[in-house]
Amino acid sequence: MIRIAAQYSIRPGTESELEEIVRTFVRAVHKHEPTTEYRAFRISDSCDFLHVMCFEDEDSHQVHRAAPYTLKLVEDRYSRCEDELTFTPLSGID
């Protein structure tokens, strides 16, 4: 299992737009990647977001990265980001 957290900040005033973009993206992940666990969060009322994803294996991770809905999210999100995304590998303890 591959677990990753992604955290980023966006420009103030773009929160509502990004929330809708992320909702659409997460629906696409759930529809097209039945073995992927994906959750997205906004950190309180800030401009900070956190995504947590779990992939079955490296192949499913690569499928996710190349998917058109992922590429669209990257394009839409980067145009609103304040800084670079931070990706953190996670280790399960369960």
C-alpha cells in the first residue's frame, strides 16, 4: 500500500473555486479508481488544503498520476497555489 499526504496553500479569494474543483476531482477518482482511497480537506477556514491518498500499489499510483482528471486538477490547482505542494509519504501503523 502506498500512502501519501499532499498539502498546499492557495491565494486568498480562490477557496470556493478550488473546493468545487476538488469535489469534482474526488468524484472522478472514486468513479475511475475503485481501489484508491482518496480524501481531501480544507484546514479550517484557511487557504490551506490537505489531500490523503492510498494506492494499492505503484501501478495504481501511476494510473492515478496520468489520469486526465488528475492532470486537470494539477493545472487548476497550480494556477491558484501560493507555494509548492508538499508531498509526504505516510506509513500505516494499523
